[in-house]
Amino acid sequence: MTRSDTKAARGQRETTSLVVHDLLGGELGADGFFDEDVAARYDESSAAMFDPAAVEPVVDLLAELAGDGRALELGIGTGRIALPLARRGVAVHGIELSRAMVARLREKPGGAEIGVTIGDFATTTVDGTFSVAYLVFNTIMNLTTQAAQVACFRNVAAHLGPGGRFVVEVGVPGLRRLPPGETVHPFHFGETRWGLDEYDVANQGLVSHHVEFVDGAARRLSIPFRYVWPSELDLMAQLAGMRLRDRWSGWSREPFTSESELHVSVWETLATDEG
């Protein structure tokens, strides 16, 4: 956080009346944490992730892995990756809990042609076999128990043919950034938005707090996650009958090191004679 960010944050703290929109402690509807209000602002609030520079390396790799086969996106959302991947000629199907997010996908060019099944991607099944399945932008952490994350791997394996690939993009848990005794890590402080991660180390959980300042008021969206280690994901893959093929620190296949803050991992199902 820069000094100017600190000054701006202090100024807003002093002058802003806090109007809280906090989903963590409230009643969740059928769309979970990504309801109509969140879906309406999702693309704008995640604008950097929609930049072609962020999207194209993802699509390049997924199109290569899909080949002539089909792709399954878990948590398809508003189509950030699915739409450009479909434009590459890959047949994409999505699983998504939030109807509000899918409605935004349908409004976009080509969105009506992408099949989507509504449901929890840890357990929801769809027809057919896929060459690649993928979870991007930390979405695996939306499953807030280890059992649900294991179920997700098993569900994916059941949808992949022999040699099929499962790709996950997720951050490396940032516990090293926490000072001793602290549980909160600020990851963004700006003029209009704050972001803080609150860790529960004993239960391997975190709550991501997003505060937006609009017209002199603040809105807070707090979403729970379960952070997960790369080695733990490898074990989940093994339990599902898959093995690690590649791990990089980004979509351009940068080497994964001890200093990497995220990883893109690819697991593959075993051939029939290896099972």
C-alpha cells in the first residue's frame, strides 16, 4: 500500500457513513454469494481480469489442451473464459450455481449458444465426455470444505476421458505475508475499493472482504473460502485417479518456484491400462 493509498483510506474512513451489504452473515439465496446485485457489477469490479492480456494466455492453453474435444468449465460465471474459448472453435459447456451470473453470460454475443447446467460444480453432472475441465481465478476455494474439494476432483475425473486434463488456477496460501499474531492481510487499498483477507489458520479458511465506496457510502461483500496447498490438491487428484502433469506460476508457463504467489496446475486421468 502506498502512502497516497494510506492517506486516501484514512480520509474515507473519517468521512464515509458505512452502509454495509454483508452476505457472509446473511441469508443466502439460490444463487449463493453471486446474487443479482453481485452479478450486475461483476465484470466491472473484475475489469482487469477481462483484459485481453489476462484472458488470451488462458484461452491459448485451454484450446491447446482441448484439441478436437470438448471443454467443461466449473463456475462458468459471466463467460470471461468460455466465450473467447468458444470463439476458438472449442465446444464449451459450463456448470454454474448462480442463475444471475448465467443471465449476464446469455446477454453477451455468443452466450446463448453455450450450454450451462445449473448446480454445485462439486457434484453436478452433465452428459458426455470432455478432453479438458477447468477451474480458474481461485474458484476451487469457493468450496469451503476439504470434502467438497475432493468431491470436485472426483466429479471432474468422471467427466474426462482417458488422458483428459483438469486445469486449476489458484493462489498459493499467503500465510508468509502475515506478521506473527496477525490474521488479516490487506491486498488492495485504493480510492474506491479496499480488499482484505481474514485468515482462520486453525480451520484452513479465509474470508475475503471487499469494500467499495460509492456516493459517500461503503458496501461490503464478505465471502468465505477454503485455501488449499498445491500438495493437497495433488493428493485430491490422486484420490480421483489422476496425476500431476504440469505446474506453472502462470498461464504463460512460467516456472513454479518457492516465491510463486499462484499456480496453474494440470492433472491428467490415467489411461485405461494404467488404472
